Amino acid sequence: MDRDRLYTMIDEAEGKRVALPAVMRKVYTWMTMALAITGITAYGVAHSPALIYSIFGNRLIFFGLIVAELVMVIWLTSRLHKMSITSATLLFICYSILNGVVLSSIFLLFTTAVLAKTFFICAGTFAAMSVYGAVTKRDLSSIGKLLFMALIGLILASVVNIFLHSSGLEMIISYVGVLVFVGLTAWDTQKIRALLAEDVFPEETNQRIALLGALSLYLDFVNLFLYLLRIFGNNRN
């Protein structure tokens, strides 16, 4: 091996060592920012009777918001690599706001004590599984594929239960949902770190990876929180 090649390999290794923690910090910073925006928006909407009546008093508006959420997250996920960093960041913020509007109903359905308890349980569980995904030497890719299949089954079961209105099935779905998103948290964390460890990317590419990683972990956190809320939310207003 010639000297230039050796120096190149050393520079690449040093670049990975420096870049990975920095990008992971951005992932968690943007994820936290998005969660804060969602929470503040949900709280604000829940304490505005006019907005609550406008959103939840009209099914067309409510389901329109849900469809808009789905379209926005699919668009952001599939097109992020072609967007400017500014556009992708603004779209992520808009999605966080829209999600907060839709989730504002939880402040009407559950007590503050239940919401706080569930949030801290969710945050602790999420942190533990994200750390596990970051440090484990075990390849979680095969588990991730199974979890994705389980997620599809979970969605189908939830749709079926809309018509069945089975409290027993709802509780089963909730427990399975917790397990699925606990696993997805670890898998997504490992996937982000593995992608960053593959090569030394330009700064703009690192920014895109961080945004996409933040979106993935944000969705894991929100869904884990909602499934936990179904389990711990027996004490309602």
C-alpha cells in the first residue's frame, strides 16, 4: 500500500470519527425540536374552542388533515434527497405542526397526569432502545423486516377494529404496537449510524441524512407514545 493511499484511509477514518457524533446530535436535536413543535401546537389547539369545533366538528376537515399528513410525510421521505435543505427543514416543521393539530384531541380525552406519566415512560423507553440500537453489535436488519411486516398487520387490524369496536382487540393492538415501535426505534437508530459509517459524505448529504433520521425517530416516538397512551389512559377526563 503506497503512502498516499494510507493517508487517504487515515483521513477518511478521521472524518467518520468526527462526523458521526455531530450528525447524530443533529438527528436528536431536530427530532426533539419537532416533538416540541407538535406538543405546543396540540396544546394550543386544544385550548382554543373555536379551533376544536372547526377541526373535530367537521369530519371532512379532520380526515382531510389526516390525508394531508400522510401525503406530506410520504412526499418528504421520498423527495428529501432532491430538496434543498431549507425546503426539507420547512416541510418537516410544517408536518410537525400539522401532526400537532391532529393530535390536539389527546388533551381533551386524557388528563394531564396521564399524559405526563405516559410521556416520561415513552421518553425513557425510547432513549433506552435508541441507545441499544446505537451500541449493539447485533445486526437488526432481519428484525427490522419482521417489524415492518408486523406494522402492516397492525394497520390492517386497526382498520378492521374501526368497524368491530372491540375493546379487547384494541388492547391487543396497543400492546403489539408498543413492541413494534420499541423495536423500530432500535432498528432505525442502527440504520442511521450504519449509513453514516459507510462513507465520509459531504456536509449537505449529512444534513439530509440527519433530517431523514430525525423524521424516522420522530415517527417512532409519536407512535410509541400513542400506543402507550391507550394502555395507560384509563383515567380519562
